[in-house]
Amino acid sequence: MNAQVEQKIRQTNQRYLGKFVGKEIPSRLEQQLLQMDWSYPDYMHGGRQKRGMFEPLRATELSEIENRREEFRTVGIEALRAGKVGAILLAGGQGTRLGFDKAKGMYNIGITKNLYIFEQLIENLMQVKDEAGVWIPLYIMTSEKNDKQTRDFFAEHHYFGYNEDYIRFFVQEMVPAVDFEGNILMESQDSLAMSPNGNGGWFQSMLRAGLGEDLDEKGIEWLNVFAVDNVLQRIADPIFIGATILSGCASGAKVVRKISPYEKVGAMCLEDGKPSIVEYYELTSEMAEATDDKGTLLYGFGVILNYLFRVEQLRKIAVKKLPVHIVEKKVPYLDEAGCLQKPSEPNAYKFETLILDMIYMMDNCLPFEVEREKEFAPIKNAVGTDSVESARELLKINGVMV
């Protein structure tokens, strides 16, 4: 065993790893321990992240956007043609809630033909590519579980017509789970119980993969980050890009009007005077139902996980590090006898970074309203709200054959 790793295990008195001290250790496990940030178990002593004082934040609404549409579009197209904009697809998740055990983007939502989630997203990006007349660099974040299958899937489908020279893959950083006493858990004899580091970890994961140099070489100044599950979203949208650049803000967030005060989406707000996102479960009933003199909900603009970030500011944030959020989860693990335990109650902490903290650390942000019927068709469930069924209907309304 590596001497540094052995010392860490001894110092932290690790219950499940102690059996390896002075003995040969599986190479995969040793590599995980060498690469691991050993400060994670310490975060559990810091408790949950405390939020600040929330206040409403006005969005740039559809009427204003329509009045300045050509102005915004001109600036956005110029940035795209100058190669200043890249796109980041967050695709590390599995389709578990859809009853699908592969990368969520591989799910086929078609009825009369094959139409994969990845395919529809690439088609959305191709529309902007055709409009701007240039290929837009696309970085796809995978996970350890789906990296190979995602790469193979794109190759098998010839990248759905996108120029493969402009596509790069990288794997999301994984972090260990620890029990409530700070012991790092193992999921097998040669592996720790690891989980993705949250949706705020994408830029740090890019840098770990060496793609910071790629951004510099290409001269990319802005990154449009979007999630895999919204099949209607417009990616590298020149109007959104232009509006954010002209606003002077270091970030922008696409938002939709909430369909009810209690819709389960995060809402743009001010937190201690700085742009942020308040989660739906953090809103009091008074905040959720509060309106202005026009009857508009004060916390009525929900985020759709489509953000634009200035790369220069992202690098500053990466040096500071994002806050770590602690989540209690049920995590299967090997006990001291090497037997697999599957707890029925939460038994461990997982550690996540969240994209809402990136917005807050940017200091300023442009909330940019889009029409939810045209740009918001999330696929989170098999049926019902935000489902495959509802997404298909919205695709049809927007002229997409399914």
C-alpha cells in the first residue's frame, strides 16, 4: 500500500479500510484513495449550508426581449462566429426513473421512429450551428458508469450529424460516501462507495480532465451549460448570449414563469443582495404566494438548468472552491466482515456541489425569460408531470415528429 494512503487511513482511524494497513491493496481501490480529497469526511462536522436573506429578483421578460431581439441576436451571432462560445452537456445521469439502466440521453422517446434524447439535443444545437454558420464546441460530461456507453453510442450514430472534431467528452469527478461517524464506505472489495460530485462540479471536472487548455486554445470566453433531460431547450442561443453580454453580467440564467406558486423548481432571487436560486422547498408560503402590484409572483421565475457563464469568472471560482452540501442517503456498503449491507434508512452522507452556488459566486446574473411551451420539456418521470409523455406532446406542438 502507498505509504501516504496508509498514513491517512491510520490518522482517520478508518473502520472499513483499516484491514488493508500493512497489506496488499487492490490497485483500483488504491488509485481511488490516492486521488481522493481526504477533506470530505471533515465536511460532515460543518453541518448543512446556511442560506442568507432572500429577496425577489426581476427577470428580463419576454416583451423586453422581443423589443431588443435583433440587437441581442446580432451580438450573440458575432460571439458564436468569433468562436467565443462553447456548450456543456451535463449527461452523467442514468435513466433509472424511466426504468432504463443506461445513460439517460440514450433513452428513445420516439413513437413512430427512433428519437433519442441525445439526438434531439444535437438537433437543437444544429439549428443554431446553421443559423450562425459555424460549428460550436460541445463538451459532454459523463459519469464513470456511463462514459464508455455514451462515447460508443455517439460513435455508433455518427454523432447524429454533428462534426465529431468539435465534441469532447469528460468524466464527472466522483466523491466518497461516509457513514455518520466519518468512516469511508466501500461498495466492493476493490472500490469505495462513490457518487457524482453534484451539478456544480462540472467546471472542476473539466479542469481535471485537462480541458481548461482546450478552452484557452479555442479562445472560448463563454460556456452555455445545460442538462440532458430538457429536450426542447435552445442551446447556444444567440439571443440569450447577446442579452447576457450586453447586460455586462458574468452569467445568465434561462427562466420560465412558474405555473403555480408551489411548482417544484428553483426560483431566481437575491440572496444577501447577490443573484442566487432559492429551492422550492426553501420558500415559505408567504414568499411563494407574494405578488407585485401587477399580480406577478415575486418568486415566479423558475430556472430550467440552462446557464451562460463567463470563463474568466469560472476560473476565479474554481480557485475559491464551491461550498459542499451534505445529503443523507441510503448507501449500500461492505461491513467489516466483507458482507454487503443494504440499509433501509439513511446511513451515510454524500457530498455535492450545486450550480446555484456558482450563480451566487458570479456576483451578477441576467435572468432571461423564455416561453416554457417552446423551451421547457423536462423528462424526469415515465408518466405524468415532466414525463416522457408530456415531453412528446410538447415536441409535437413545436413541430418535431416523434
